[in-house]
Amino acid sequence: ETGVTQTPRHLVMGMTNKKSLKCEQHLGHNAMYWYKQSAKKPLELMFVYNFKEQTENNSVPSRFSPECPNSSHLFLHLHTLQPEDSALYLCASSQGTTRDTDTQYFGPGTRLTVL
Amino acid sequence: AQSVTQPDIHITVSEGASLELRCNYSYGATPYLFWYVQSPGQGLQLLLKYFSGDTLVQGIKGFEAEFKRSQSSFNLRKPSVHWSDAAEYFCAVVPSGGYQKVTFGTGTKLQVIP
């Protein structure tokens, strides 16, 4: 399998549930990202990992907890979410070259609905 | 404030017609520029990117974009649109020195009619 994959593609959860989103990249990259895409809003960067270390947390509420066990896998653990957290969550990866030209490649996203 | 603007929220074109999607940015120095496309229910696919050099950039699927420093623009074009081009298009910018800090526009939704 090539590129960036995400599972599940769709997720419906209640506000008291705990679930996890998974992202895997097959590109040999060293940087991975979580974005949130809500209707009528620009993509919002949530977290950045470089070589498994978190280097960016864009003021994301603690009910979102990322985990990056290795450079190929990235998780987003969810608990006690709110309905306004319903969105498309996109994972991306890049080489992590520490240069501005580092290009990000995206997965298909997980459509999350919080009831 | 630094920003990326896509002035057109929604555009409708006939199949076979030409297309131009607008993107303007406001940054002090020349940023690095990208166009992505998102089909319904899918993630973002990179169409093309501009870092330096020739200001006319060729991308995949027959798309091209032209960087115009004087107008702070990076418009996306295609000479003849196909029905399969119906999607949402995002302009994205990385400011010089803004490694990994990609700013996306709000997107332009393209509808193609027969």
C-alpha cells in the first residue's frame, strides 16, 4: 500500500466514548501532522511530530491526545468530545527536511461525528 | 496579518471551458506556494508547487499556475476542464522561514456542467 492511509474512514461516537484515529504513511517520511477540517473554515493544524517527537501543539484541547510511536504511525486519541469537534480529521506526512520546501502529503481523512 | 485569500467560494464552468482559480497572499517576502485538490470524501492531493525559478509551474492533471510577485497572486489554470475536475481546490502558503507552518485558503468549490 502506498501513500498515507487513515482508519477508520468514518466514526460516530458519543460524548462519553473513547476512540482512536490511526494514520500510517508508507513514504519513508519523518514528519507527521494532524489537521482538522470543519465546514467553511480553513484547515487547522493541530499537531506536528518530527522524528517521533511532538514539535507543535496548536492550542488543541486536552480531549485530543496524539501519539507517535514511530515515524510511520500516528494516532489521535479522543475522549469526552463535544459536538463541535465533528469534522474531517486529516493526517499528513512530509520528509521533515527542516526546510520551508518540505511538502506535505495527505491521507483521505476520518469523518468524525460526535453525537 | 499574514493571510491567504481565495476570493471565489464557488465556481461553475462548462466541460471543455477554460478555468482560472484565484489565490492571493499577503506576506512580506515571497512564500512557498501550493495548490491542492480535494475530491468529495477524500483527502488533499498535491497538484503543484512553486518554490523558485520559472514563475509558470506545471502540475498534474493538466493544471498549471503562475506566480505573479507584483500582484501577490498564484492563480491556478486549466485550458479545458473535464467533469472529473469537479472538486474543491485549496491554495496553501508556507512563509519564508515558516517551516511546517502551512496556511491554507478557505477553498474554491468547482462545479462542472455538461
